[in-house]
Amino acid sequence: MGSEQQYIDLYQQCREIICEHSSGVMNAVRDEAFERFRKQGFPTKKVERYKYTDMQALFAPDYGLNLNRLQIPVDPYNAFRCDVPNLSTSLYFVVNDMFYHEEKAKGHLPEGVIIGSLKDFATSEYYNRMAAHANDAVTDLNTMLAQDGLYVYVPKNVKVDRAIQVINILRSDVDLMVNRRVLIVLEEGAEIKMLFCDHAADNRNFLATQVIEAYVGENASLDLYCMEETHHKNVRVSNVYIDQQANSRVNHNVITLHNGITRNKLDLTFSGEGAECQCYGCVIADKQQHVDNNTLIVHKVPHCTSNELYKYVLDDKATGAFAGRVLVEHGAQKTTSQMTNQNLTATKEARMYTQPMLEIYADDVKCAHGSTVGQLNDAALFYMRQRGISLQEAKVLLQNAFINEVIDHMQLEPLRDRLHYLVEKRFRGELNKCSGCKLCK
């Protein structure tokens, strides 16, 4: 037994406190998750889906937890200004792993739409339905310990025109572990666009686990953007589970601009015919940052389309990893799938691991995958320098052009325009923390 023992002891000693400050729906599945976690433990690097990130090491430190749900003394509306302003969004906050109750954004929602505290609104019909079968120790750990999070519900044929922006703020005076849960339910014909922005407001060591479950009904549409701008002391382990019904559409985007160690997992399942998903990711990492994206797309039924494009730019001694697997099950004919991973390593010390995979059990499909790892084009650098452009400026221009292909696919236009600006700042070394953030002293 390794790093998991402290969490086993914690749950056995504090189970009553955890349950007291949560809800019946969340409490009902804790013990089953605990038993799975105790039997399985954290995966080692010998486990295929975790071969590029040492989970035992990430969870070994002794972090504090706010199990008694002490209120954090901060008004994020007045104290925090995100780096993606002026998006005409309905704005919500999650401070650590607690939904921040505030009336300011509620007037913008159509009738029947719910955005609120998970412990207040979650129903057993959807909560933990996918996560319980994920066979993932971090997901089970989150299920054991999570006490609150975000619940999003859009009823049948309701379209939320105004994008929903959720600011996840890590805030603490001591090293802290946060276990955040998100449940998104879209009924038939529903539509919503969501932007999650992760920020660390204090110079402390943070460990954040996050589990997102999204149920996308027939003919429904979900745009899900997840952007991380934390700092080098932050460890983020995020697992996203999406289930798509017939003729639904999902646009999933992951953007990592600043981080310490990040491990993102996406499991997406086509449960109804005619559905499609577009999955994009862009990573900019330097120093000793580590970013690992792992995806699994399961085509269970015919006539579904998936497209993945992930791009990394790695500098200094940064490490990147991408492992993507597309599984086409028996009978899933007329499947169309494309997976692409392209990477730039700006130094000899930067490391990129890439592993695109296809597993196909149907004979009438169009599936392709590919990956590249390279450096900046010497001829292009020479050409620009001959015309008076400095070497550093030439590198920034080429890196921008490389990563912009991912950003240009994003459907939320104000975010797309803002990201072009943020990415350029990042390559120039100017994006150290969110401008105007009064929490960072």
C-alpha cells in the first residue's frame, strides 16, 4: 500500500463529518467508491492509461482538507477579475470546491434552467452514473471525498443563448486538497455553452481533483471549454465523462496556459446514432511543467463522427504527453473518426510522449490517426531573421501560427479572440497571473 493509505485512513476517521456537510445523493455512493478505491489503489505507471504521470507521487504529500466547510473570507465578484473578460457571460464562482451562492447571475437564465450547488440539486438518476463504472481510482477518491460542486440542468428544447462562465478559484492560507464535482444534464434538444476557468489565487501548494459528468440528450448541444491558468505549485487531475445520445453534438476544448502538473482525462461515449464530437486541446508549457492529456472515445453505435486535434508547444524542461484511443465496437458501422496530435519542442531538454491508437471491430468505417513531434523550422527562422526580425520574435510568430489552428476551431468567438491575445502574451513570458486579480498579493 502506497500513497492511498492516508486517504483510506482519512475516510474511515472522517466519514461522518464528510457526510454531515454534504447531501443524501452524494453520500449514498461514497461507501461503494471507498471500497473500490481501497481494493484498487492508485494506478502505477505500469497501467496503460497512466504510464506518463506518477499518480502515487502526486498524492503522496499530506494536504489539508476543508471537511467542515469553513467559509472562505472572499467576495470573488469584487476581488477577482478573470483574464477572459467581456464575454457577455453569466458568471458563477466555485471557491475551492464550494459553489459560491450569489444572486447576481440568476436573472439571465431561461425558465427551468438550474445552475447551482451540486449538493442542493443533484439527483440519483444522473449523479455518479458514469463515474461508478469508470474503473478509475482518482474518480473513486473524488466520489469518496467530494462534498459539493456545480449542478447544471437544461430542460427539453431550451437554448441558453448566454454563455455560462464558471471561475474555479483555489484559495487557502495553507496547502490544500480540493475535490470538485460537476454534473451537467441536457435534456432532448437543449443547448448550452460553458467555459470553466481554473485559477490559483494564493501562493500555496494545491492538489485539485475534478470529476465532470455530462449527459447530452437527443439532438442536444454542449460546448465545454476548460482553461487552466494556475501556477507551478498546482497539481490538477481532471476526469471528464460525456455520454451522447442520438444526433447530439459536443464541442470539448482543453486549454493549458499556466500550470504545475496537469493530468486531464476525457472518456466520451456515443450511445445514440448520428452524434458527433469535436475535441480540441492546446498546451503551452515551459520550465518543468508537466501536461498529460488522455482521451478515450467509444463508438458504440453506427453513424457517429469524432474528431480530435491536440497541439503542444514545450520549452525549457517541460514534459508533455498525449495518449488517445478510439474504440469502434462491433456493429458501429459508418463510423468516421480522425485523431491528430502535433507537437513542437523548442529545446533539446523538452520531452513529448505521443500515443494515438485505433481499435476497430467494424469493417465499414473511415478512421485515421497521426502524430508529429518536431522543432521550429530553421529555414523559416532564417528567412525572418534576414528581414530584420529578431530570433526571439521569429520564434513567437512561428509558435503562435502553430497553436492558432486549435484556437480557430473554437466556436465561442469572444473567447477565441481573447485566447489569441493570451497565447501571444504567454509566448512572450508576460502571462504570469491574471491581470487585476486582487487576491494575489
